[in-house]
Amino acid sequence: MPPANRSKPRTYDARRVREALAAQVEAVAGAAHRCTPEQRALPSGLPGWDVHQLLVHIALQIDALPRLLALPEPAARAPEVDLSRWARSTAALAAALDEQTRRDAAGTADPAARIDEAVTALEPVLESAVRTDLLLPQDFGAMRALDFTVTRLVELVVHSDDLARATGLAVPLDRQALASTVRLLADALAAKAPGGTVEVRIPPFAVTQCIEGPRHTRGTPPHVVETNPLTWLRLATGRITWDEALAAGTLTASGDRANLRPHLPVLN
């Protein structure tokens, strides 16, 4: 697989995104219903949140689509936000999301039922959610509905993995949802650290180049980072560190410039 050409934004297939969203929502909702009261009280792995709060946060991420679709469309001249900018801007909302999650979780007795409510609101708008001609007024600016729905895949995949690791429950990751998440985070890395010196490989889903310096064009790249999709997901979102992944043997880095430490996490 050749490195991605990021001179143009990556495109996502509307049908596949819609199907992936439905599949990942179903997977996480099923896991939420299997979660016992004891498991809901466990630490989520996210700072200050237990699993109960994580589940409520997942419901809020699903809710975001029908909520934004119900708002007036932004003016056509509104600046548009692309997926890479979204990924690199989420840290700015961390405090507000934390506050909202804690507030909603305090008033939620059954987080699985709260997820069910979000899913019920989502189902009638799935077709609109993958339109490319519809702008949504999200926090960073106007965003194409399809692009915003791809961000929901990222949120659901990341938090499905959080839930599985916190509770030991099996939370399947839809292949297309995982592929979209891996590719978006790889593209965001390339936008955050532009260049062609280091080749980052996440088989079978993504290859990209990043970091300023001599650009590799032919033969075996001298600076290569390679990892698997789940490790990349966790590295790019700060769930594990570069050194932890190296020590676990799930990450390899060859070449003296193959060091992504200064550029991780991509999404907080």
C-alpha cells in the first residue's frame, strides 16, 4: 500500500459510514446492557471517570448527531472544519465535555437505557447523517454531515475499546468503523507534523508520511514506524505511551528520525 496522498482530503463512502455507525452503536449498546452494577463502578481508565460516566459519555456522543441535525443549517459562507482539524481541536473542549458528562451521569440511573434513548433518536436521521450537501453547526465551525458522522465513528470506536479494557466485556469493533478511525487519526498526524521523512504504517488500513526533513520517494524508507490498528488507536488518543507500546512489542520504529513522541497524542 503506497503512502496516502494528503494533498486532498480523504473521502469516505456514505453507505459504508452509515453501516459502520449502525454496527458500532449496536455493539456498544449491547455491551452496556451486559455491564453489571459492579462493572459500572470500575475505573474507566479515563481520568476521574468510572464506567458509569463513560457509558453516559457514549450516549452523549451518539446524541450529538440528531441534536445537530435538528438545528438550523449554518450559512453557506460559514468556514468549514475538516476531519484533521477536528481531531487536533478536541482537547479544547475537554473540560466542557468532562463537566457535561459528570452532570448527566449524576442524573442517570441506568446508562444502558440512556444509550438506548440516544440510539432511538439516531435511527430516523441516519440517512441525513451521511449527506455531503448538509452542513452542521458543530463547536469548531460548520462541518459536513458525513464528516461529522465519521467523527462519531471515532468516538464510538475509541470508547468501545475503553469500555472493553475497563470491564473485560467483549465489545466488537466494526471493521469499517475501525478502518475509518485509524485513517482519520493517521491523516491528523500527517497534518499535525507535515513532511515526508517518516513513513507510518498501520496495516491493513493506513500508510502515511509525516515530519519535516528529506522526503522519501523510492525503495525502502530509512525511517519507518509500524504498528497494528488497536495500538495506533491507543497511541493516537493517549491511552498508552510510545514507550509502553515499544516495550510491549506492538510498535516498531526504525531509523533515527522514527520518533513520534513529540506529536502524540493526536486526539485527546
